[in-house]
Amino acid sequence: MKPGHLSALESESIHILREAVSNARNPVMLFSAGKDSTVLAHLALRAFYPSRPPFPLLHIDSTWEFQSLIKFRDDFASKHGFKLVAFSNEEGRKAGINPFDHGDLYTLMMRTQPLKTALDNGGYDVIFGGARRDEERSRAKERIVSVRGAGHTWEPRQQRPEQWRQFNFRLGKDQTARVFPLSNWTEADIWNYALLRKIELVPLYYAAPRPVVRRSGSFIVVDEEPRMRFRPGDEIQTKTVRFRTLGCWPVTGAIESEATELATVVDETLRASFSERQGRISDGEDGGSLEQKKREGYF
């Protein structure tokens, strides 16, 4: 990967961050603590240095996050001086809404609805996110500045043109903007940039012996054994695995790997013959289901 390519992507992302903030009344950055949002947060640190970025980090805690991811999230915010806002659907937690039994209802109740509630509670008008166009077809339909209507709904046919990198941040009544500075990045760009800038990532991306069970041809790491829903014939094994993508631990598949440092992760990723989102067992994405979730307000 040529450094000039990464430098151009970095410059574009920093430009988008600065332009969006200059037009925002109350911006916020979504932070999942995954590789994309971590790279995006580092770009924000560079964009506004030596000042701190003028917005908080917002994490929607589904209540089924990896324990090490929560620790990384908290340590990252503290180390870099970000205000961290963590929000969960406590009613859904008390009702026992979970990814084993409730499928799309779980996504709606524990991710989409709390995200919308947290954005409304904070009064945020410009919301930064780390989504990339190469991840999935419905995300490729979205502009860098994606205007959302009342209730944070999304209509692909009403996306604004963005010729010559000109971005329209004007918002009407009840509208907000989701802004994606990493839109033109690829997965390989993210890994290579993290390597170039020596960005610390959550340890789940690196291979280590972990307790797993088989699910849909993938390995599910048993992050909290008392909460794991086992099936007949399940047997916990210890495998050396890592993740290319991170979601809720019961529905995110790990891959067998020996990549214990970032350079070998980059090499392994470039040689991979399958998409990173194949690890999202919950997606069931045929190009339509994720789009429907986004229309309802999912990021």
C-alpha cells in the first residue's frame, strides 16, 4: 500500500470532519470500539489537534458486547480525553431481549431504538460514523453526508448529489445528518492505516487461544459462559482465533488465525477470499435486510 494513497484518504477524511463540525450545532461521533470507529476517532484527534475534538463519543451498548471491548472503549476515551456517553435500553435488558431468541427484534430494541433515543436525548444534529461503502451494498448507496428525516429514517432516493467533493450540510426541520468520513476507505485501507499510524486496536482483532463453539460454520467465542445459550451437542473447544469484524459476541464469528500482530493481520486480510461481514452471523444480509434496518434508523 503506497503511503500517498493513505495520505490522500486521511486528508479527505480530515476535511470532511472539519467541514461537518463547522456546519454543526451539536455534533457527536458514534464509537463502537471496533477498528473503523477507532481509526475515525484517531482522525478526529489529528483533525483538531492540539485541541480536543469538539464532540463526545457515543456508544450504544447492546448489553451483549465483548467484555474486552468495553474495557478498550473506556480506556481509549480516558487516554485521549474524549467525553464518553454510553447508552443502553434498560427496559429491553430487564425484559431479557437477547440475540439468541429475538433476532431482528433484538437489533431493533437493543441497537436501533436506543441509538435514536440517545441521539434525541443529546439533541445531536451531525452524527459521525465509521461505515464504509465497501462493507455492504446498502451502505454503498449512502452519501458521505446522509440526511435523515423525522425519527432518523433514511430514504435512499432522496440522497443529495456530492459532485466534486462538495457537501451540503443544510438541515430542515426534524432532519439530522449522518456523516461518514471513511466512505471511500476499504478494509485494507483501515488495516494499513492503523499499521502506518501505530494505532492501538482492541485485542479481539489479534489471534489468541479462546473458548469457542461452532455456529453456522463459524466459531463463536463464549465470552460469558453463564449467559451462553448452548445447543444439544455443543462442546466448548479452545481455538486460536481472531475477529475481522466485531458485533455482539453471541452472533459474531471468529476465524482461526496465527496473526498476533498488526503486520500479520494486514497480510492475512489481503490474502483472504471472503468478506469481513461474513463473520456477522446476525446479518443475514442479502442486500436488503440491512437496508431495511437503516431505513428504520439503524446506523
